[in-house]
Amino acid sequence: MLFMDIITWEPKDTAEMLDRFAKWEYPKGLKVISEWEDLTSCRHILIYDAENAEAFAAGTFPWRDICYFDSFPVMESEACMKFMTENKISFNKD
């Protein structure tokens, strides 16, 4: 399943983040699709495919002491629209 993480940290932890990230290897079961750095703050954006909950945990737990994770399940817009159309899903209250 695809996820988007918005990972933030305190400015005081930037040196520690850089040191850890330089040595970091993503765990088995986590396939990185894309990564970006927010140039205005201490934030990293990550899109990845997690095989299972264990892979998700292995990718986040080692960072919980200095990072905050906002994780969202995501789907490409075109695929989502196709899914909604095929399954007659609507956001209308009617």
C-alpha cells in the first residue's frame, strides 16, 4: 500500500538527522517511490510502498525519538477517480 509521510523535527535536531540519514538504509518491505525536502523548514516528504505493518514500523520506529510522522495512505489521482467511477462512489450527500 502506498503512503505519504510528512516527517518533521526540531531545528536543534538537524545535525543528528543529517548524521542518521547519511547512514540510513530503508528496511526490507519498504520501497521508496520519491522523497523531497521542504526548503523552508525541518520537514521531509516521503512516498513509499509498504508491504505490511512490520515494514511500516521498521521504517518509522527508529526515528520516533527525534521525529514526528504524519502518515497518510495515498492513491494516484487518476487511479482514485477510476476506482470511484467503477464503484459508483460519490461524495454527494444525496
